[in-house]
Amino acid sequence: MKSPRMTRTAHQYIERYTRRVLTEKLYGDGIVDFLYSDLRENPSWLFRALTGPRVSSLIGFISYDTILGQRITGNLSFLRACGVDFGECLDAPGQLGTVREIFERKIRYRQCRPMPDDPDAVVAPADSRVVVGSLAETSGLFLKGKFFDCGEILGSGKKNWLPEFHDGDYAIFRLTPDKYHYNHVPVSGRVEDFYEIPGDYHSCNPGAVVAMVTPYSKNKRWVTIIDTEVPGGTGVGLVAMIEVAALMIGEVVQLYSEREYDDPKPVVRGMFLEKGSPKSLFRPGSSTDVLLFQRDRVVFADDIVMNMNTTGAASRFSLGFGRPLVETEVRVRSFLAAGRPRGAEENRRES
């Protein structure tokens, strides 16, 4: 089946706390449009090269580490226009010498990214723009697969986790290049599995996502399976956190720490992860987190669900799905979903 041609229409989202509809500035939109046009149906050597690991990493190095990237760091007005709030940063502006250092900045997250008090709450893993959905056809949040194929995105790992998430729910968090690029743990629980899946480095531009069809299943990614039904856990069943690499992002570094950013550790099986703590870092640029939940274990925030159905915003995702599908801008550690006790949905249907 032929994929739709990428469109250059505006892409808008809703700012969560002001309810304003804002237009996103999509970096490199023209280049992405060219790469993901109908040429992709018979991929050229250029397309294959740019979405491969070597060239993608080279572009990232030139953009973020060389003198070409350093020239803008002295322009504070440019950095503020990109959304960098120096009042949040642990390092002074003068210590952020390259674009990479700006994108990998650390913030006072306990003060400026507070978490909800509810121990059963699931929180956003990143400063990002989010849409939520369901894999169950009977759900009002069901979206026919285009963002990812569930079986592919989970891969095989040491165990086939697909049955655990059959007809479950998901949330997709799209980071933009200006964002704070640490991912934080969305739930508390024990790591049941952690593995890396090789893949390509496709763009996460909304138009490219629609044109590519299930791109997150094709990109390189890191999968963490968290069991929250353990002492101290959030109590929402198994949760899969999938960190997806993208164009110019060659790696996602696992840097888990419960003490701000101090003494970071790699994520390994058996480790207990504390909700809201830094878990990993995208190096650097824009990319995506995907959360998968077991069926009937979470209820997504009302405002996020409502915003998705807004008809007054020009979302490229709406064009791709043929229905309103508008992202909400969320902050890391902010409320995403409430936990639903095990068996609550079955009991409700039986009553």
C-alpha cells in the first residue's frame, strides 16, 4: 500500500496549562519533506544513507559539536527563542559552550517539575508533546496502527512480551530539539527486562511519521519492562518504556539516578526504579518515548484526551488519521494517567 505523501501544512499543538493552540516550528522541515516524499517508495541511496547510523551520527556531530554549532551559543536571544529557560538550569549560560551541551543540560527538576502527590499516578517521562491511544478496537481511543506495530516495537528480547500488552493502552511522547532531553521514570517498579533493538534513524517530524507508517517500529530503540506490582511500586501492572532513536540521535544513554543526577547507573534487570528520577538521555536532537500499558490498568488525564479531539488545530497527525488528533504539550513528571486497580474493569462490566 502506498504511503501518503508528506505535507508541508502547519503543525499545531495545545499548551497544557494555558489551553493555547500554538504552531510548532519544525526544524529542517524542507529537507525532511524531500526525504520522505514519494522518493521513499523506492528508497534512493541518499535516503538509505541519511537514515543509517554512520551518516546520522556525522550530521549530529557537525550540528552539535563543531564550530558551526558553537556559534549560536553566545546568542542568548536565540536560545531563549528555542525555549531554553536558564533559570531552570543547573549550569550557568556561560558553561554551556556547544549546542550539544545546551541540549544535554540538567535542570532543577524537583523544584521546576513537581510530581503529583498520588502514589498511583503515572507521570510523563519527558518534556514533550503527547498523544494517547488504545490497541483495543473496542476502545474509544483506538487508532489503527500507524505510529508503530506493537509486535515489532517490542521486539523479542529475552521473552515475548507482546501477549502482556495485548489490547492495552499507549502514550507517545515526541521531544522537539529545544526540549530538556533527559527521560525520567514514569512509574515506580522493578526492571523485569531491558534490551536494545537495532534499527534505522528516521525523523520524528510529524509529517515524516505519517508518510513513513509505523516508523517507531523501524528505528533503533531501547525497551525497559517495569513491574509496578511490587513493594513500593505504582500498582498499574507491567509498563513498557520504549526510548526511540531518531535522525541525528545515535544513542540513548542510560543514566539512572535517585540523587538528582549524581552517581548515575546503567539500567539492568532486577533494579528498582523510582518514579520521577532521571533514567536516560537522548544524545541530542529530537526523538520519542513510547509507553505501553496492560489492558484496563490506567485512565489517561481528561484534558489530554479532550485536546486530541480538538478541531480548531491544524495537526499533521489529523491528516494522517483522517480524524482530529492533536498533541498536548506536557512537562516531565506531570500527571499522565491514574491507576486502575487490577480487575476493576471486569467488575464494572459484571455489575
